[in-house]
Amino acid sequence: MTADDIRVTGGAADVRGHGERRPRAVVVGGGLAGLTSALQLAEAGLRVTLLEGRPRLGGLATSFKRGDLTVDNGQHVYLRCCTAYSWFLDRVDGAHLAPVQPRLDVPVLDVAHPRGPRLGRLRRDALPVPLHLARSLATYPHLSPGERASVARAALALKKLDPADPALDGIDFGTWLGRHGQSARAVEALWDLVGVATLNALAPHASMGLAAKVFKTGLLSDSGAADIGWARVPLGHLHDDLARKALDDLGVRIELRTKAERISRTGDGRWAVQVPGETLEADAVVLAVPHRETRELLPDGALDDPDRLLDIGTAPILNVHVIYDRKVLRRPFFAALGTPVQWVFDRTDSSGLTGPGQYLALSQSAVHDEIDEPVAALRERYLPELERLLPAARGAGVRDFFVTRERTATFAPTPGVGRLRPGARTHAPGLYLAGAWTATGWPATMEGAVRSGFSAAGAALSALGRHYDHPLQEAA
């Protein structure tokens, strides 16, 4: 085989020794779901082509250049319990570039307390569940003693739930919290503090099933499950540069700035994927694009009611980027209460910022009312809030201020969304779905995206009669 053979669109040239034809696969979409599918299919010996409409891989978890800076289009973190994403990092040789905290430790600053700003911490001890959080909860200054006790009771009730129970998907997290004695303050200072960042929705707008998945898996499954990891390098280095190398090493053909225009059956029962200037034939096709784009590409009969995909809503995420002329934050990150600011991260080193100064990124989830506001209005709102939170910012100069907006950053985790999320298999043999919006059991996270890639690849390989060892040694 020569390098030119990679661009053959199908047929007789695609053979191994002894006349065995190597199956072909086309993966549409180069986000984490598509990257995972492509890696798994190529490792199983398929000849894989990966199509991505953007100029880079990584989907919504990547980076771009702004002058001399490398900017992540959004702040992404993961937890120790995110075993699929951890597998991905290992697979692309990037785990050391996105390490996890030794132990969960989240500074939480409340600037609206009547007696002035108060700093609390959510951190764990080296004790078994649920004792690992007992001391932190008992000393958490943002709740009263009665609220702390009610939180503990609600956590024990939540631990008994099965996140996969369809009945939980039909109610909202806020209603459940109210039934279990949670005050408005407890919701704000604890449940929403975690939930908004992981679900991209406030408790009244979040499926109880997805909320149970987040809290039971992250806080109540293992003492170290919620330890936080984040990239110390640009996301693009992990999800584009390193992922591209891993794919290249497997011989995957990568086509950037290339969108699938149409998917149809061939006369011999295979698939034809139409792209500008070429038709790619494949034995298996994985659609790893957003659900609305998937609906446009699905052939007739692939799903019972494909228009149900359009009933899956979307939720925005806004990222506010501020570069100061001096250091104003000593911690790598913190969460905030009593202010529109949600989470603040120090991105100075990973961005390549040179000279004196500090680069802070504010990650703002579920901001439906702000996502389209002008930059000037956002600047007027957020710079004073940062000065409230960070006294050192009050005399600092602002070298740059800009925003990145993802209007459809995630699927909306609303009650009832579970019945709308399809699995990896379709009614069309050889056509599979991947993406964080599919039925992974997880909310819209990097973990869910990678898991969906496992499911799609496993289904494709099984249909082709190939053995598939799930990387996590669990059901795909």
C-alpha cells in the first residue's frame, strides 16, 4: 500500500493480504466523539476517513490564536470519575498535560455576605464516602448549621437513586431539592454551584436523572471521584495537535474544512458520503455532529421519528477573557457567590502570555440572557464584579477584554430530554450516531462525548463481525 491508496474512494484497491478487503469507515465530525470513534475504528483495522467542517479538530473544546495568545474557546474541566476522557488523554499521550488535583479543593468566595466577603472551601478528606466531605460540609461558611444538616440528608437520599430510572428524567432537580428541604440559599451556594457548571442549567431547568448522575457519580461514588482536572496547555494541543498525531499514526485520512453534504445507500448496500468534489464509499458511517446537523443528514428510515432530535434544546456558554497588567489572583481557580461571576480560572501560562500581567477566564454557564449582549455591556458588568472579588484588580490596568460565545454549547438537560436522546445504533445497518447529546446517561460533557464514541465504534465493529474490547471494560 502506498500513501496514495488512502485517497481511493472504495473497492478493489482496499485489500489486505490474501485478497481480504479492509472495511472502510467515514466519521463525520472531529469533536471528541468523532475523534474517539475514529481512533477505535482505525485501531481495529478499518480504513478510516475523518471529516471536519472547521479548520481544526476538537469541536467546541479547542483553541484559536488571538495575536500572540492561544485562547481556549471555553474553559473545560473534568473529574477523576471521568474515566472515558482520562482514557482519551492517555491515548493521545496528553494525560500529564491535564493533571487532576491530589484531592478535591474548590475555593468559594461570597462577596454578598452582610459582614463582608467570606471565603469557604469545598474539599475532601481521605475518608470513605460519605465521610470524605463531612468535615468540609460541617465548616462550610456559606450555609447555616441547619442548612448543612439538610444538605447531608438530601445527599443520603440522592445516593439511593438510580440515575437511569426513567421517572427521574420526568421531574426537575429544583422540585426534588424542594421536596428534600433545601433552602434557596442551599441551592445557590452548593447544588447550583456544582450543577450549573456540570449541567449548564439551573436546578429548576435540569432533569433530575442527569442531576442524579452528576452528584451521585461525582460526589457519592468514590472519595476521589470529584477531584478536578484541567489542561495546563491549550485545549487545541490536546484535542487537535496530539489527537491528529494519534490519528496520523493509525493512517486515518483527515479532511478539515470539509462537510458531508449527503449520505445515501450504494447499490451494493454500502454507504456513499458526498463531500465537495468527491464521494466516499464506506461500510460504516458514524455521524458525530450536533443533533440538528445529524437530522439534516439522516437518510429516511434511520430513526423512528427523526424530528424528535429537533426537540432537544440547546444551552449557551459565555466565556469572558480579561488580561490585566499585573497578577491579581494567586489561586488557579475559584467559584463565586453573590455576583454574576460563576467560575474564574487563571489561564496565563497556558495561553503563552508574555511579560507582566495575568490572563483570567470567566466561565459563565446557562447565560441565556447574556449570550448576545455587546462586548461593551459585558465589560461594564464584569470588570466591576472582578474588582469586588479580587481587591488586587482595583488598581490594575486592563490590557485586553474579549468574549467567546458558544450559543449552542451543549444540549439543554431539561426534564424529559432522556426520551429524546437516541442510542448509537440506527435502523439503517452500518449507520451510527455519536455525540454528547446521544443516550450516554451523562450530561453534555467531554466524558459523555468520548463514551458516545466508544458506543458508536463498538456497534460498528460488532456489525462487521469484529471483536471489540471496550476500553473501560464495561458495556458500551
